[in-house]
Amino acid sequence: MIGKRKEEHIRIAENEDVSSFHNFWDDISLMHEADPEVNYDEIDTSVNFAGKNLKFPMIISSMTGGAEIAKNINRNLAIAAERFGIGMGVGSMRAAIVDRSIEDTYSVINESRVPLKIANIGAPQLVRQDKDAVSAKDIAYIYDLIKADFLAVHFNFLQEMVQPEGDRNSKGVIDRIRELSGSFNIIAKETGSGFSRKTAERLVDAGVKAIEVSGMSGTTFAAVEYYRAKKENNLEKMRVGETFWNWGIPSPASVHYCSDLVPVIGSGGLRNGLDLAKAIVMGATVGGFARTLLKDADTSPDQLMKNIELIQREFRVAMFLTGSKNVYELKFTKKIISEPLKDWLEAK
């Protein structure tokens, strides 16, 4: 059942318009320097993220696992991650805890030398729902399964709320993260709705090492669940999914709220290398890409790598035109913010 749902998510994300109505990265412009005084061929894109060195400030955000189709996608993503010296995450690994016969849909990434690997479990699974919470032993199993450097705890309560049968208890999540943070390097990850300053401070106090904002601008799981409900002719779920389609904090605003606390993965709606440059200027250490890569990852590693090569090229062009010799200098590029993002930044 979990495998079928994961395959549905992939097909909907590939074939339907599941984006929020406005991409807030479009509200940011970077100051052009007519004489950048930079040699393009000497631009340094390397970065250190929470103690791990990457050749390029990019993470392949957690997408999938737990279905046969996901195994091929994860294999191709890992091949690309090794090729470009970037990090990657896998999708929620609850399925592997429930059914270990599908663990290879995640562990397939061990076939490549990925410089930074991120395991994944849902925040709702950390506390009791109508079933027991996952144990520390379960977490250790999925962490070891992919030889992870970090554990992403993904916050998907919007998605759970759209589903009438979804997990609806969040009491105790912070306490559980505090308990687990002594044994695992935890990244708090949203799934399309972003983190507020208030929640980010509580998570950092509980011991998380980094935050992936995944805010509003890209894929919204309210929309994904809307399309699943449409197929089932479930009118209640369709209505709630449509109502909360654009719920959340814009990705650039969430980066702004969190970036002085811990290293931040700027994600949620990144489409190209210029969006990645904007994420860095807003305060992110690296940028996270997901749906932009999904269809190519489902096709072939060569097609996926062509896409990432273009992202790299666009990012380097943005660095050149802003007079940035390295990623550190890019952070200080002058930016112009327009509405509606401007209002969100003032709400920090």
C-alpha cells in the first residue's frame, strides 16, 4: 500500500501542476556589475555544509523510496551526486522499517560515492498516532542502511491534515527530537510550507544541526493530495487540498528567518542556477532541488546530469555577473526585494 502511494506521488509530481500559484524567488533581483573583475574560469563553487565539503552548493532534496520505480530514480540521483560532488537525501524511510524487503530502493545509493547522504523519517512517526512511534533502534536501522551523515526529520503536517486518515498528533515531536539529537545529526526539513522563526528556534534548542526550509514556491503537497483525491472522487479531500493549496511561508522568507541560527538548505521552488544564487544571497549555505530533477532522474542518468550541468552553468554566470569569485563573496551581493516577498521578510 505504501509503495502504491509513493508511485502515485511520483506520477502526480511528474505530470500534474502541483506548484504554488506564485514563486517567491521571482521577487528577488541581484545587482548587476558591468565590470565584475572576475575570471569566469577561476570561480570557486565549493562550500562546506555542516562539516561536509561539497564541490557545488547543491543538495538533491529527499524525494522517494519504497517502490520499484523509486529504486531507479535513487540510483540515478546518486550517480549524479557522485559526479558533481553534491549531497542527496532519500524519501521517507518508514516503508523500509515496515517492510525490509524494499530496503534496496533506498540502499541503492550506496552503489555510488555520494559525499553527503541524508536518511529520512517523518515527524509524525516520532510520536504515537494510532500506532506506536518509531524506536531509536528503527532510526539506527535506516541511518545505517544508507550509511547516512544526517537524518532528515520531515514536517509534513499540512499533507497529513488534507488526508482524513492522516496522522494528526504532533505533541511531543520536539521532545523526541531532543532525545534523538544526542545520537543522530538531525536536519529539520519542511515539505513545502517553510519554517517560522519561532519553530526554528525551538528546533535549534532541541539540537538540530541544520534546517531545510522547503517553503512555499514549489511543490505543495496539498495539491498532490488534491489530485490523489480527484482520482478517488473524494470530495472532502479535494476541497481541503484546494483550500490550502497556497498555505505556508515563502521559501526565501523562511531562509531569512532561519539562516542566523544553523546552516540552512534553501529549498522549495528552485528551478535553475539563478534561483540557487538567490538562495545563497538570502542566507542559505546550499540550495535543495527536487521536482526540477525528478523527471530526468526517472529517465536516465545522462539526462539528469545535463540538467545539473545547466544549473551549474547558470549559477556560475550569476556569480560572474555579480562579481563573486567564490560562494562566500556571493552572499554579500546587493539584492532588491519586491512585493509580496518584502512583506514576509518584515514579519521575521
